[in-house]
Amino acid sequence: MDRETKKHLEAQNREGVEFTDFLDLNGEWIHPQAYNHADFSNMDLANTKMISTVMKGADFRQTDLTGAEIGGLTFEDSVFNRVDFSSALIWNSQFYSSTFLAANFHHSTLRNVDIPRAELQGAIFTEAELVKARFYGANLRDTDFSYANCGGASFSRADLTGANFSHANIGLAFFDDADLSGVTLTGARIHSRSLQGAKHLDQVEAPWLIVAVNDEHVGTRDSRLDGEIAQRWLREQAGEGRFDYGALHRVGQ
């Protein structure tokens, strides 16, 4: 931890900020009681470890958290706008009433993380591992999930207008009542039932995609759908007509 960062944190502590459990800043551990309304904005906290604490009203705007490990934390009313979470590991944590405008989660891992009703517009999740990440009711407009692994993630009731899932592994993610207006699914891999319950599927852009179909003989089987066939499959997800999965198997797709 550099001298300026340490001086800044000590000043926060004198102003009555409490700390909980452990905060490791580039190898140094701090053992106080809780970070409430602490100002971490514009700091270099790369490779920091924050384990098992509660932070209320924390300000992390434009902070570098690349390679950080955040585990067992609860954040409330906190701001993470333009934070760099690249290659970070975030596990068993909750972010309530928080904002992440244009935050960068490239190549990060979010494992069993709750981010309900958060403001995430313009955030980047390229090549991220979203293992049981839950974005219930979140604003995810214009986010980039290209090449991400979203299998098991939940986007229920989220606003995904304009989001990019190109070449993402969507698998068995949940999109109940999610708004998919203008979403791009080009090259994405999706389970055959994953998008059921989503809204505005007629506005999805998908020149081609890969659908994982359950086959009683060989188990799950991937089938590439192009052009009008992809559009017919999307219409079935929207409850319009019935898609002939058997035809895919008959032609060996």
C-alpha cells in the first residue's frame, strides 16, 4: 500500500469511519470495524482483498480494482461508476441499491453474487464468468456480455435494452420478464428453453446462434440456426408457433 493511500485511509478512520474484519491493500492488512461512507474514489486498489465486511455508502468511483478479491461482502447504497474490476474475483457478495455505470468487469468472475435493481448501464462483462450471478430488476442497458459465460445467471425483470451477448455462452440463464429490445445474440449459445418468458424477442438481432437441444439419444446437442430458422426459433420462445426441433436432428445440424 503506498503512503498516500495509507494516509487517506488513516484520515478516514479519524473521521469516525468504522471497519469490519479484514481489508488487505496490496499485502497490508487492516483490522478495524466497518467502512461506512468511506471515500475510495480514484484509488489504486489493484489486487486488494476485501473479505467478510459490510460497507454502506462507500464511494469507489474510478477506482482500480483489477485482480481484486471481494468475498462475503455486503455493499449498500455504494457507487462503483467507472470502476475497473478486470480479472477480479467476486464471490458470495451482495450489492444493494448500488450503481456501476460504465464499470469494467472484463475477464472477471462473479460467483454467487447478488446485484438486484442496480444501475449497470454501459457496463462491460466481456469474457466474464457469471456463475449464479443474479441481476434481478437491474438496469443493464447497453451492457456488453460478448464472449461471457452466463450459464446459470439470472436476468429476471432486468432491462437489457441494447445489450450485446455476441458469442456468449448463455446456457440455462433466466430471462423471465426481462426486456430484450435491441439485444444482439449473434453466435451466442443458448439452451432451447432459456429465453422463454423474455419480452420483445421480436426485436432481437441474431443472424445466427447456437441452440442446445435435449436429445433423448445423445443428451444435450448443439444446433446452429441461421437466418430465418433462427428467427423462427425466437418466435417460438415468444410463444408464437412451434419450432420443429426434430427436423434439426434429421438433417444432422
